[in-house]
Amino acid sequence: MGAPRRRRTRLPARVLSSPAGFTRRGFLRRAGGAAALVLGGPMLSSCGNSTAPAAGAGGGPGPALETPFKHGVASGDPLADRVILWTRATPVAGEDIPVTVSVYRDAALSQLVGSASQTASAARDWTIKIDFAGLQPGTSYYYRFSALGFQSPIGRTRTAPAEGVQRLRFGVVSCSSYAHGYFNAYAQVAKRADLDVILHLGDYVYEYGNGEYGDLRPYEPATEMLTLADYRTRHSYYKRTDPDLQEVHRQHPFICVWDDHETADNSWRDGANNHTEGAEGAWVDRKAYGQQVYDEWMPIRLPEPGNPDRIYRKFSYGGLMDLIMLDTRLHDRDEPLGLPPLPPDDVADPDRKLLGPEQQQWLLDSLSSSTATWKFLGQQVMFGQLKVVGLPDLSTQVPQLSLIPIAGSGGQYLNGDQWDGYQAERSAIFNHLAEQAIDNVVVLTGDIHTSWTMDLTPDPNNPVAYNPLTGAGSLAVEYVCTSVTSPGLEQLAPVQDAISLVNPHIKYVDLQQKGYMVFDVTPEQVLGEHWYVSTITERGGTESFATAFPVAVGSNRLGAASGASTPPANSPALAP
């Protein structure tokens, strides 16, 4: 780049960003300490047996020397009548490549539904996305691409139901740092035939160079990704070299949204903590590269074709669930606040934006117009409050508490990168839910590499406004999914119970384990399950169920911890 690079401190858990250098990865480290004071080798996937060359015109193998389908197959953004089908056809010498996909009703590929074709070219890095329409709702399909005389692995996908659905099951994953370990959570999710769809809540790839943030597995490119070619190479490397990532995409449709590392750590509309303007190029260019490559390499459908800056969108699942996917990172987010203590006037600034007015109005309208039983919000950063000093909010204090001396408004918040740093927009959402009596809202969150389950209420430390024993006063619930591999705060696990003492709306915290979540959705309740893997330092291992929390329809609050749900007896067969 010519100019000297900024020297950045790399900590074991990536620190929480701000203009002052405080990064969100470190907020829990500070949280645990403060609460204690207050309280006292890459490998190429070979999925199935479907990558053998197809017969050529003369009965022999096709012209390619090796399969072009080195990155597997994927599907995503299912609607009731269509789904995105994705692959990449690796060129031999930069040539355009005609690619065909065939879709079948059965895993044996004996019942052809139809085929479609597209040309892979350099313009989209030889990635293919076909929006395959004419499908039946709530139905599993199997598909396979062909090109250059070769056939891809067989993929499995599923459309969304149209109406009358009585049960849905989906998985949630986030934060997969290649350098920190093996994607065993993906491997476990891939084995589950009982899931209708997988939600990825962001940090699908990480931007760092080798040794900057984790060193268990090396990256390509070896340096931090800055250019269009860098971003393409990193996405390619993830999909080409990790067999468990290939397999989870092969078996399940995904609904994805980015977080910050798809561009750079703690990115926002006009910059990022991990970006030095000038030395690392213009942010507007780097942001555009990340967004363009995300569209190329992920099985998503842009709501505004040709505009990769907008990925917030909605999915309907047969009247049982509306899934509203938000962009709390790049669309119109203001810069995160600096080091704690966070000034009350700053966190409550009515002009601070996380969603921005356009996306916020779209969200409120989506909530108001939804006729689904459950409204899920898939987004990146924790919605519920996280404090080190828990006090009622002066702005909502009720007369019964007027004689209690309060030193400050709402206590002390820890993390300006999450919704705590953008309280005006959060209050607008709370007010909308209360004023329009909108029930059954469930927030799904990734980003912070740890597990949380909580009630959502405007003032959790106000005992008149919220009763932590009964949940009265809660307007919604939130489940935060741990990471696939990205580091949590293992060293603070012994004091994690202190967090719930200061934050009584938080019912479950785990600061160290890696894994995924499963949600079982019926007209009567939602059950959110935390599942953990035994290791990320080597490929394989086992998984275990940790705990689950239900929310009953109409209650808007968490029930008592429970066991795992029972999968359906007859799930569609996995792809061979």
C-alpha cells in the first residue's frame, strides 16, 4: 500500500471497538471484573459419490482434467415456490463455463422436476446463483450441477411452507473464525435431517491475516483482506478447504446476513476499527468489495437486484413464523461509542442510528403488518441491556421509586457496540410493541461468541416495571447464539453468574462453549435449545445438549429451563 500500516494490538479475544480503541470483543472481560467488584490442515471435500465425470459425447469422460466443483454446492433464501441454488465452476484458463442445475423430488434423483442453466464468468468470479422457481411449498428437493463433463455433489434444500404449518425447526449459527479451529458445529448441524433451514447471523468469514487473530489454521490470502481479489480469495478458501462447511451447505438451505468481519472488525457505515483510511485504501471501496463478494459467494437473494448494500429482508413461513432479517452493521449505522463509562447522554442520543430511519420504519411496518403467530428478528448485536451497575432508568422511573436516590440514569452500560449504545432506536421498537400490542416477538443474535437467553423489557432494573421472578413487564425474548469457533471468555466462566445478578432479565449465560442453537416452533410455543461441541482444536468430537428455554404464545417472557425437543419421526432424507 506504500504507507506504513497502523500497529494494532491483537488480544486473545478481539477487543470491543470504538474511536478510543475499545473493542467489543473485550467488553465481557471488563464486565466480569466490574461485576465482581460490585458484587464482591486444509482438505478438499468429497461429499457423497457424485463428483465423477459425466459421460462425454463419445461416452468417455468430459474435457476437464478435474472437477470444477471444488467449492461444493449451497442453497438459500427459500420462499414457498423457489430457492436460490449456488455453486462455483472453477475455470481452467479463465474461460466462461456453461453450468446446468437439475432439481429432483427424491434423493435417488429419479424424479426430475426441471433444469436451468447459467454461464459462470469472471464478472462474478465464476459463481452461479439460480433462483429456481416453480417448486411446491414446504417440500424438500435434491439438486445437482453439471459443467465441463463433471457433476457436482448432490445438494438438499427445502422450500418455505405456504399455509397451515404446525411445526418448524431451524438451526442458528454465527461467528466462524477459520484460524481459531475446526467447524465441528457445522458438522453436527449437517447430520440433522430434522431442520427446515439454517440461519447464519454473521461473521461467516474473518478478514485478518495469518497470526493476527488465531493461529490454529492458516488463511489464504495470508495477509488481511483489503482488495476485491482478497475478499474473493478468502471466501473461496473457506468453501474450498473446509469439508464441514461444504457439508452443512450441501444438506440445508441457509438464510444469511453479514456482521462486521465480512468487511472489517467493528465496521459501520463510514469506517471500521480495523481499517486505516489511506494506508489500507478508501473505506468506501473496501466496504463495496466486501458487499459485492458476499453477494457473489453466498446463496442469498438481494431484495433490490443490483444493490448489494441492502440485505435486510423478510421470509414468511406459512403463517406460523415471519423471519425479519436486519442489517445492524453496514446499512446506516453510526460509529460505536468509546470506552466505558458510557455517558448517559450519549447512549440516549436521539440522533444515534443503528438501523437508520429507512430500515427502522421497514421493521416497524413489518411487525405491524405481520399476521404470523411468531415474529423472529435475525440480527447481529445484543438487543437486551448489559450493565455492570444495575439501576433503574430515570427516564422511565415511576412515582413509587421517586424517593430512592439514584446516582446516574440506568446504571452503567458496558458495550456501546450493541443496542445499549443506540438506545433511541431500541426504545422506538419497545414503544411500538407496547402501543400496538404486538406479541410473540423473538430476537435472535450472534456476534459476541457466547450464549445468552433473556427477557426483553425497557427497564430491567426497575422492580415496578419488570418482575424478574415472573417475567411480568417483558415485551419479547432474546436468544444469543455462541460461535462456531471464535473465542469467548473462558477465563471469566467462574464469575458468569454475577452477570445475571446485575442484569435480572438475563436467565442464562455461558461464556466459553462453542456450538449452535436449534429452535422448535409450534403455534403454542417456541423452544430455543443450546447445543455445544466437545472440541474445536481438532476435527470431529461429539456434541451435547446444554439447556433450553421456552416462551409460550402470548406470554412474551421466558419459561423455566427445560429439556430438548423431540425431532419429527419422519424427516426428509439427507442428500447421499
